[in-house]
Amino acid sequence: MASVKIVYPDAKIFKSLFESMSKLIDEIRLEINENGLEIRAIDSANVALMSVSFPKESFSEFIINEKKSVGLNLSTLVKMMKRVRKEDRFEIEINEDEISLRLIGTTKREFKVNNLEVAIPEIPEGGIEFSTRLKVISEPLKHALKDLELVGNQAIFEFDGNEKLMISSVGEGKYEMQLTKSSGSIIEVISGNPAKSTYSVEYLLNLLSLTKIADTISISFSSQMPIKLEIDLPTGGNISYLLAPAIV
């Protein structure tokens, strides 16, 4: 009997997740217990932290006879997930140290991978108070990230305290995008104090693949403080990306 067998209903979610995480680190550690699946990764420069949580209710099948921690190579995972089809489910089965990853749709494809020794990432303790918290449509943010790459290497996020979020950059030229409540690109202002801060475009681009898998993204930041971007997945689960401010 397998120690762990879990099935997630939409393999495309994991495809985008692994693509995004591969920009930060080379290997990940999956923590699977009776509550669900968790992944936490921090880049070597301690600039960006990604936390992923899939509660057991988000899986179409969730069998666990003992909690497991397994290490996987992200390059291998990214290559494997390029084979994902639209209707595929993603299955993880662990039997002792044998790990089977399956893409299940009209066919069932199985990949066996090695369990690697991956160190537990040292995650900084302590919470952060954010003065601005917004929920925005993901499509405009996706276009802003692509546009920013053409102009400069730093992105300025500025909220006016009312209804307008400005994303801009100055480099080889100038770029500005406005998201507002009146246009519908900002869905909700959860807390809206004025704030302005600058972040690395390169690190923000790590989120590009994740903007495809959810209609909305929550943005939290304060002046010259980290920015937190959160995605609640439609099939269950949460992805959080915390990025330190750029030095200007």
C-alpha cells in the first residue's frame, strides 16, 4: 500500500507553479500531511519567498498513511509538465522512497523520479503589516509585467489611497499603467492608505506563468516595504509571493 496517493483535478495549475518556482530555485521540498500539501521556497539571495498551500479538500483523491517529505528537481518537473493536456489530472504516489508522478486524462502517463535530499528552507519569522491591500484583475497585471520588461529593470507601485494603482518604470523610456476601481481593473480596496515602493522587474516576472491560472490577484504593500501577491486557485489552494523592495 502506498504511503501517499493524492490527485489534483487540474494539472495545469502545477505546470504553471513549477515553471514559476524554477525561476527561483533548482529543487523543491514537498511536505504532505493529513492537512494537505505545502511547498515553501526562498531564493539564494533571500529576496523572494514563495509559499504554496493545497488543503486536502482541494484534491479529488487524498490518501495518506503517513506524512511524507520529498525532494524533487524542478528542471525535471518543468520538462515533464510540458506534456500536460487540457483535461489532465495530476497524481502523486509515494511508496517508501519511490515517487510516481502521473498525468491522467484520456490516457495515463507515468514518470518515476528520485527522492532528493533537499534542505528545509530557512524562512524568516514575523509578519508584515501592509498599509495597502487590493484585489485586482490578473489580466492587466500580466500585461504590465510584460510591458515593464521592455522599459527598465525596476517597477514602481504607487497607490493614491483612494482608487488608483499606478505601475510604472523609468529606463530606456517611460512606462505607466493605471488600474482603477472605476475601470473595473481593481475589484476591491481592502485597505487603502497611500503607498509607493519599488521592486525588481526580474523577480516580478517570476509570477508571469501564474497570472494564467487565476482571474484575480491580491496585492499588498507599503512604502519601501515588501510586496505580497496572492492567488486563490479556483480548484482550491493558495499561492503567496513575497518580494523585498529594490534598493534605489
